Amino acid sequence: MVKEFERAGFTIVQMANLIPVAKTVGSNRIVPTISIPYPLGDPATTKEEQWKLRYYRVGVALDSLTTDIKEQTVFKVKI
Amino acid sequence: MKKAIMYVNQFFGQIGGEDKADFKPVIKCGLVGPAVELQKHLDAEVTHTIICGDNFIGSNTEKAMEIIMGFLKDKEFDIFFAGPAFQAGRYGVACGQVCKAVKEKFNIPVITSMHIENPGVEMFKKDMYIFKGGHSAAKMKDDVKAMAAFGNKLLKGEENLGADEEGYYARGIRHQVWRKDGVMAADRAVEMTIKKLNGKPYETELPMPKMDRVPIAPAIKDLSKAVIALVTSGGIVPIDNPDRIQSASATRWGRYNIEGIDDLKEGVYKTIHAGYDPAAADADPDVVVPLDVMRAYEKEGKIGRLHNYFYSTVGTGTTQGEAARMANEMIPYLKEDEVDAIILTST
Amino acid sequence: MKLEIGNFHVKDIIFGGSTSFSNGILTINKKECLDFVMSDEHITEAELYIVKPGDKVRLCPVKEAIEPRVKLNGDPLFPGYTGELVQAGNGKCHALKDCSLLVVGKHWGGFQDGLIDMSGEGAKYTYFSQLKNIVLVADTDEDFEKHEQQKKNKALRMAGHKLAEFIGGCVKDLKPEDVETYELEPVTKRDEKTAKLPSVVYVMQPQSQMEEMGYNDLVYGWDTNHMLPTFMHPNEVLDGAVISGSFMPCSSKWATYDFQNCPTIKRLYKEHGKTLNFLGVIMSNLNVALEQKNRSALFVAQIAKSLGADGAIVAEEGYGNPDADFVGCIVALEDAGVKTVGVTNECTGRDGKSQPLVALDEKLTAIVSTGNVSELIELPPMETVLGELESLARDGLSGGWANDEILGPSVRSDDSIIMENNAMFCGDMIIGWSPKTMREF
């Protein structure tokens, strides 16, 4: 899907936990998520912590959209 | 009796050499050049031969296709052949183009033949049967015979034994088969291990395919003016799954209006994705489709605005062909709203 | 560790007066067996059937398959699960061969359940079509999951394991027709000739991706989601230490029967001391987060290296995101200098054109491929159905659907079916039985 969107001219970032899979399918901008069943919020943490993590990682994804890249890039996350 | 038509270039069509490469397409009743050989082996009547100059088709592709499709539209035929093109690059590409167009327009089997170094092989092997042909016209008889033998199989509906056994280039189409010798996977694995450990040759049953890449889309210059859309393969849908998206091997997708919605609430949305534990996503669908934080970024002015719909399907077991089709079905909606960028979340 | 399995080859199964075995005939006292099953208060109704290869019978939703056996020293057949926690893999057991006990839901199926045809075109898709089977068809009071697509199937599966052990008891005091002996010396105490041979580990990746307990494969009753890769004696696997779970599209699964009879382990035993030195099994798992996947791969590579393995065979009980565990593990082993062969199925789509595994790496140079999960299968109606055929379409079985614009419903009004290979019960036989491979067309 990512490739089709990118081919059509949309700047796209894939947020995924399985980085090897995202790389294999040919995503160019990749931001890691924390797991498969809950990509952006660990249910074992408080709602506030989940929000904080989600806000931060989506922020990284938004910033990745404004970043010029030369090759497939996995953007680093701190939390 | 079934009928066949064959395409050849100006040289094999006996029009002339390089000086005649601008020759415009013609269709002749009966057999010219390689078609004579084809008729010897084919259990179908070769009714016509189409001849076209390699340069003409190369530089006027659209025009040439129009003429050739025009020739064919009132003809009855069950199978189409082109070449063999050996190592002739322009001829190979022409065979590929004509065969592809015939297959798309008439939905009948098309067969051609090229040497492995012919650029037409890489360009068209996924679209048609290209037989592994010889380097030069010295192999004409063998190559035509191989094409005809396989054509006979297809016409009779006999079992295709696969690319290697039949002698055509692999098309990237993999299906399961039962091994004739019945040797089970455990024995194959242990025997392969012993060979690998002893430096003996062995054959993997899954050669690594080459990766298809797309050019990187340019960065967004001013995010505060950009329209962003959310897409997910994590199967988040309204609770009653109105589009009946399948929980695995999905062929359907949905777009759901989020105007005025700041948060995907439990009990209103859920996941129908069967490939992961749904508990967390059902309890808070924002962990898969981060609508709540996107609204926050929208209010802050970090992004221009969020597109009024999110798009959802299920990634597990969904084929690339289906995924590509679904993406292409979503694209017009995204373009209509002048979406600049997409965040795709996957599970 | 030395395990002796005394075999009783079952030529026929009949219902009769007492549960017993004589001259190749396994007789089942139906009432006694059903009373035993019904002693679990969660089982609300139960029935027993016998099906044999060639019978015009379709079973669906199939949940589990177990080989009936008994341990001669009185230990539980599945330690930590059907009884107390004791060491598996040592001593003597008796086994009823060429047969299995199948557990079928009376009504409700789920994502993880499958289908078996005992005859016709459909019989080639599952290993259990070739066996004589005692079929327990039952329902439970587990109403909380009746309409859940993911089911733990706890009561039904447990009933199957216990009944297999109960029936196995009838050969406890008899003399087996033949005895298979599985014995490996400790890794550092092998004879010179064996020690000089290239050494091989078998890396198993059983299904462990549900974070909630009750769905995953168990090792000595312990949820495999909660473990790190560990070194096991192959005899433990053959002797009931590992049982199948209740998660994953069915064709990719390994039944408990498959663990008990793991053909890859048996073949490695056969080569041991001749062409290779079989070190043992590294029991790994499958995970949902990349960090977990990477952690398991690190452990596997380290254990293999510490044991001095020259080669490894890695097999995954799954497809889709488990491919990332599978590929990651093979890459880690190759990077550690361990020459590795992988065993897996593929998901190339109904049209065969999709990428075979979700992750790929050029270090995967030796793969044995056992089938395509998404191959479309159309089968005519079958005279008898055990279970409830509608579950294939209604309950979200991985290879079934309620409706499809082009193909219609999986179960048609005349009881003919159209489905994906995904729902064939343990159909891709990644454990090693698979006579299937993948071919380019």
C-alpha cells in the first residue's frame, strides 16, 4: 500500500513495529511503534503515559514527512 | 480446429534488414518465416502472420499497437505467438509489447521466446510466457518447437508443470504443488542441511525475489499548511463493521468520517484484524489510529488540517495485489481533498 | 536421556464392550469414554465417532489432534498440563500408532480451527486424513468466547488430551509390537566419531503470540509467550512436554500429535552418528514486538554458538508477522557462522503473485517450502459432517468467509465449500510431514 501511495506522489510515513517487514515492502520513511497489537500506547501504562508516547511518536512521524531523505530511513525515537 | 496468429519483425517477415526497420505493420494471410516452422508443430491452424519493423514499433509504439490491434479485432484466434526474438533487443521488446497488449485486449494465452540477455525478458517476464530461447537464429527451430509444444498444452488444457520444467522464465507466480516423489519436508530439510554443511550444491525451494522500489516522495515544505490523512492496515472500523472488511486476507476497505470527532472511543470503534490480540485496540482504538493526537497537532497548528476520513483495511494475509488495488481505490478520494501526506499505521 | 516408545499399530477402531487393544483392533467403550469426558463440568455435551481414510466424512471445526499414549511409570502424558510437573523424555511409554484423537467443536469454531476431509480431493490437504481417528465432538459452557473469533478452546482441548491419555491406558500392560528408542548422550560426552561430525541443532518456533494466557503453545504447562529460548532434549518434545495452542491460521499450526511425532526430530535422530551430530532442540518462540523477536534471535544464536553448532534447522509455526521472527533467527544464526536451513510455508496469495514471506533477507539461502496458505480450494459436498460446517463461514475461520462478492459464501447451500488452504487443519505440515512444495508458474 505504502508503495502505491508514494508512487501516486503522496509523501508517506509508515508507523510500524516490524521494521524488517516495512523495509522489505519498500517503505521509505519508517517510524517505529512499540508493538503489533498496540502500536501507539501500552495498555500496561497509564492513559497519560500512552497519550504522551503516542503524541511523541506521531510527532516524529510528522517531522519525518518534512525531512529530505536519500535512502530508506528508519527515524529514531527516544520514548 | 483452434486458430493461432503470429507476430514477427521485418527481418524474419522477409521484408528486409536494418534498412527496412521502419516498415509499418502489415497482416498477411497464412505463413511467413517462423510461422512456417510453428505450423509444423502446432495443433492449431496458424491463420495469419503480422509483420512490423523494429524501429517503427520502437519509436511509434502507440501507433503500431493501434494498427496491430485493429488487424486483430475481427479475427478469430485462440492463442498468440511472437518471435522468437533471440538476443535482438528491439525485437524482444516489440514481442513483449505486442503480446502484453494482445493478452490484455483479447484475454488469450500469449507466448514468446527470448535469450536471457534480451532486455525484453526483464521487462515482460511477469506478464507472459517467455521461453528461454537461443542466442541467435541458429536456434530458430528449437525455439519455435518449444513455444509450439507449450502452446499445444495450453490449448488442450493439460497440466502446466511450472516455469523450470516447461522452459519459460519464472513469472513471479508461486503456487503449492505436491511433489511427485512425495518426499516430506523433514527429509528435504535434513538432506539440505547435510549438503549445506558439506559444501555440496543444493537448491533452495524459495529463491529470494528481487525487491521492487519506488522513488522517495519529496519532503513536505510547510507542514502547517499540509493536509494529512490517516490510513491503517490494523483493521479499525466502526463497531458494526459496515463495509464487512474481512479479518484476514482482506479484499475490502472502508473510509470513515471523522469530522468533529476528536477521539476514537471504545465501543464505537474496534479492530476486526484477526492477526493480533485485539484487546488493546478495542479498549482504545487510538493506539492504532492516533486520531486524538492528530487533533492536538491540528489545534496547535503543526499541521494544516486532518483529512476528514480515515481509511482502514486488514493487513494479515492480504496479498500485495489486493493491497495495491485497495490503495489505488483510496487515492482518488485523497487527491480530491488535496491530501499532501499520509501516516500509515500498521500492526 | 533415553526414551522408549512401544508401538501398537492400530489397523481398525471399533466401538465395543471394553476399551482395549487386541490383534490390531482398538475397541472403544463409548459410554465409559464419554463419562470420562463429561466428568469435566465445563463440557455440556459430547459424542464420539470413528473415522477412517476413505470415509465420506468432513470434520469442522477441528481444534486439536493427539496421539493416544500412556507412560508406564504412571507419569502424566503431558506434564504440567494434564498432571503434575515431572520430567518428560525419559523412560517408557506405549503409543497407539496410525491413529489420533481429534477434537471437534459441536457448534462453534474460530480463527485457529480447521477442516479435515477423510476422502476425496480434500483428503490430500491434511496429514490426519491418512490416520484412523477417534473423534470427540463436544460443546462447552465457555459462553464468554462463543462469539469471539479467537477462542482458547480450553475445555475442549483439555478434554482431548485427557481422553487420549485415558484411551492410551488400554495398552499399558501389553507387549508392544515394536519399540523405538531415542537416546542422546550429553553434548560433551559423545563418542569421538560422532563428535567429529558436523553438529546440528533444531530450532523450533512454536506459536506464542497471544499476550493473554490460554491461547499459546505450552512447554511443561508454561505459556511460551513467557519464555526465552531454551535448550531442550528432543525426547522432551516427543514425550509430551510441548502441547499445541489455539492461535494462528490453522494450516500453519502444529497439533500436539505433530510435536509427539515430530518427523524432523526423528530424521535428525536417524542421521545422528552417521552424517551429523544432533545436539538437540533450541525451543524458541514467536513474538509480537520487534524487540522481543530480536531478543529471541539473539538467544537462539548464542545457544547454538555456545553448543558449538555448525548447522541449524529453523521451523516456524506461523506465517505473516512470524516470518519476521523466522527471518531474524536465520539471519542471527548465519551471522554467528551457523549454516542454517529454514522450513516454512508461504503466503503468495490466491493469484500466487505476492511476496512469499513478509520479511526477506539475502541470507536465507536454504529454505524448504511447505505450501501456500492462501491457495483457493473448492470441494464438493460430503455425505457426513462432524461438527458444524457452517462454522467455516460464520465463525471467522482463517480460510473461510461469510460472504464474498465474487466467490459467494464459503459454505454453500448444497454443503459444497470454497475456502483458503489457511483453514486446512495443520495443512502446511511445517513440522515436517509436508509433501508439498512451491513452484514458479
